[in-house]
Amino acid sequence: MSRAIVLTFSVIILTKFVFAGEWGNRGGLINSSTEAISKSSWIKLGKSEKDSIAQLLEIIKSTKSGSIVLTKAIEKSRKSGKTIYDFIESGEVSVTDTTLIRKFSATDPFAVSYTSKSKIYLDRKHDVKNAVLDLVHELTHFAYKEPFNPYRENFSLSGFIEETIESKGGEVDAFLVECEVGRTVFGKSSTSSQCSSIRDGTGRFSRSLATKEFYKLGNFYERYVKFAKELNLDISKAKHISSDEGLLISSAWGSPYPMAIIEEYKAIMTRVCENDLKRLSYYTGSAGRMPASEEKSFSKMKNNVVARCANIDV
């Protein structure tokens, strides 16, 4: 709109940013004397990019919700024998890029294995404040989101939309953590309009309100309905979809999240269908030499691929 030697994790302590007390009520961890720092380029915080990332992580670590996410992300990186620094680098936009690698046998069309790897890219143009918020957002995806598999038969558009937004480590979770960290570090007065829109009557950030906010389409509603029909998406089952004006826009696609996720789905399925049709073509010549049981299964697999890709331009 998704990497066994245990290596230790260390960060450079950013003493000039870390203070004691209830800073969410007193103006945040960044006070007036250091506010200029929060507006400076994050890439220039340290002597190197890694050093700058370390200082951003220290700010995140100083908050309760940020520390929980960071600890989980560190644990995940250690399991692959790496440090958290191996998974974060600067980029054109902030995004968690997950690559699914599929391997299959040259002789057996049913022997398929999958592996995935993720990388966090942090917008190099951001100031410190936006870098902190984006990084804890992407760390939430990295730490908790399970990689999706678009090659599975039940990979549907409706399921992809709901999973992307509402699943553990999805957009709602990442947004809630981002808002919590932002209020703690930068204070209530610096809370964004997006975060302010999901505060309930007690002042807490509401998961229910956040979920509804992600499904607001505004002027994109009619376009969404058109795309949904083209892709056989039953919009009557989308309980949160509305034509209300929302505040949340996908930076990757420049549109509300349901619309952006449809665009992402189309891009993913175009690649999936190209790969699956090439794979079917490869095995078709040897189908006649398969045992009868395998030939029947292969025929079923072929029909499923053709049906899935009927509405995808390849």
C-alpha cells in the first residue's frame, strides 16, 4: 500500500538525548535546548552511518514500547548469526523489504522449498525525529511480521489486505508503536495529526480507531471498487472499508492503504504468475512420463495456476 554464531548487540549511548522522568507529559526526551538536533539530518548524527543508526536505536531503546520491539528485533537477528546492524541501512524511502526465495527440483515439480530474508531501509533524507519514528515502525514489521507466501493456493487479495493491515507486526501494530514512541520521546505537543486521530476518550492510542483509520479511502473509494471488481474481490466482506477521508497514506504508493495493497498485490501476482507459468512450461514436456498419480496432481496444479492468474496481466 515483508537471515550460528551469536553476536552481541551494542549501541552508543546518546547521553544528550536521554533524561529521567515522565517526559511524555513534560515535553518529551528532546527538550527545547536539543530540539534543533531532532530537526537535523539523522545521517549526520554519528561519524558513520552505523554510528548514526546506533544513536537512533538508543533513543528507541529509552522508551518502554520501543525497547520491547528492539529486543525482539535483536533476538531475530541473532538467530541468523548476525547483528541488528546487518539489517538496517539508508535508502530512498523507509521500508522493510522482504525477499522470498523459492527453490524447486529440476525433476520433481512438487519438491518446493521456501526461504525469506528481510532488510530495513531508512529514508536518508529524514531528520532525527522522522527517522526515529520510521525506524521503530519498520522494526515492528521486522520483529513480528511473518513473511507471506504468494505461491500458496489460498493467497487471496482479501486475505492479503487484512493480513497486511491487521496481523501481528502489521501496519496497525507498527503505527501504534510509532505513536507511543513519538509521544514519549518528543512530547504530546509534537504528536502528529495521524496519531492524534486514534486517541480514545482516555487519551490512549486505540487499536480499534487505528484499524478503522487504515481502511478510510476518501476520493480513492470509487477507484478501489473498480479494482476490486476486476480482481474478483467481494467488498461486501470488508467490514472496515469506508469512503471517509483518512489521514494515513502509503508512502510507497501515494494512496490509502487498501488501494496501495491492491497495487502491491497486482505487482506481486504478476511476478508470481510469470514464474509459475514458466515453471509449468518447463515441466509440461515431461508430464507424460510421470506416474499416473503425479500426472493427475500436476494437471490439478496447472488448472489452479491458470485459474489464479486469469485476471492478472502477464
